[in-house]
Amino acid sequence: MSERVPSDHDAVDTHRVPIEAVGRTGRPRVVLPDDLGLSDGAVVTLALDGDDYEARVETSIEGETVITHAADNRRLARERDGENRLAEWVADATVSVGGSAHLDVVTAGHQYGLRTPGTRVVYTATDAPDSSLSDIASDLDG
């Protein structure tokens, strides 16, 4: 079941997160708050100013929980393949490396949204998939 939830709704927790550069490459990464409890390798739905993508959570060399790549589907996100929608969003939005964005927790552990500070986004909130189905899909993908 899904429902529409605006970013300014009481059910949505919002965090200000930094957008940093990855080493000398200048590729953007978003540093996630520690209290989200996301583990390395988890794939989450990530809306970028309202457009849904999938992103793999990683641990940086510094031990921070980060997202560096958003993709069109879960398989591409797991493999860090396909167009990097996060990099495109940073290039096209009014956010920039060295700045910050708002991270909305739509469905904890499953669905998040990044948005330009000061903007309002309406999300289609969905329930997290059944973990047994996710495990089967992960096993099939290798």
C-alpha cells in the first residue's frame, strides 16, 4: 500500500546532510546520519527532488555511511552501474559539492528523499519489501 506524504509532514524526519567530493574525482557523495542505522551494502529507494531511484549504502574510507551513486533500478544500484543520477542531480539542482541538502526519512530503512533546502516535495510512501523476497532476489543476482 502506498500513500502520498509531503516532506513537511510530521511523519517525515528531516536531516541536513553534507554533499562532499569523493577524493580528487570530484564525484559527489552524501554523508548519512549515523542514527539511520543503515548497513553497508543496503539498497534503498532514494528520491531526488521527488524522482525515485535506487541507491546502495556504502562505508567510506573514513568510516562514514555514504551514498555516492543512485541508479534507475535495484540491480544497477547494487552493481554501481548505469547513469549516476546523484551526480546528475547535483549538477542540475541548486545544491553543490561543499554544500548541503535535506534528507527526508519517508520509510525508515527503505525509502529516503534528498531535496534542495527550502523546497517541498511530495513522496509516494511505500512499505519496505518483504525481507525474504529481497533475500531471494539478492541470491539470484549473486
